[in-house]
Amino acid sequence: MPTIASSNFPTPKSWDEFEDICLSVIKVKCKSTNFNRYGRAGQKQNGVDITGKDHFGFSIGVQCKNTLNLLTEKIIEDEIVKAESFAPRLSTLYIATTRPPDAPLQSFIQKI
């Protein structure tokens, strides 16, 4: 029987649709409805597309990347640097992507 983890879903049609999906997921993951999309297109967002507090009260940020193969170590580093200047200071930053799993990239992220 298929599970969510073993299923293939179509890539979202736009960055906007992907951010909506990520917003729904982070609310469930963090057991909190206290999350919102941050800013709007064209505004400086300091590397954060979604922000809120989890059920423990920790400040969480999500950077959404609706890309298949364009996520690189450099892009990840740049997004982290931007998010470090986010106020209030984030306890956790998630980078959500539509890119397929990539062992070298995942190892890079785990070292950070």
C-alpha cells in the first residue's frame, strides 16, 4: 500500500502554490496554527518565506525553494546568512524544496 513517503506528487505550478503547501505542512509539523507567510513578492524577507512559533514557543522560519535541480550548497549558505539577520532571531530554519533527495547536499546540510 502506498504511503506519503513513497508517493510521487506533481511539482507545484508556482512558487505561490508551493508556499501555501509549505505553510500547511509546517502548521502540522509544529503542532501550531501560529504560522503565516512573511511579506510579499518584491519585499526583503531575510531568507524567510514563512514564520511563526511552534507549540513550545520557539521562533521557526521556512525558506521555500520550488526548484527541481537548482538548489546548491551556495544557495543554502546564502539563505542561512540572510535568515541569521531575521528578527526575532530564529530557533530553527527549514529549507523546503521540490528537489529530489540528494545525498551529497543532505550531508552538507547535516554538517551545518
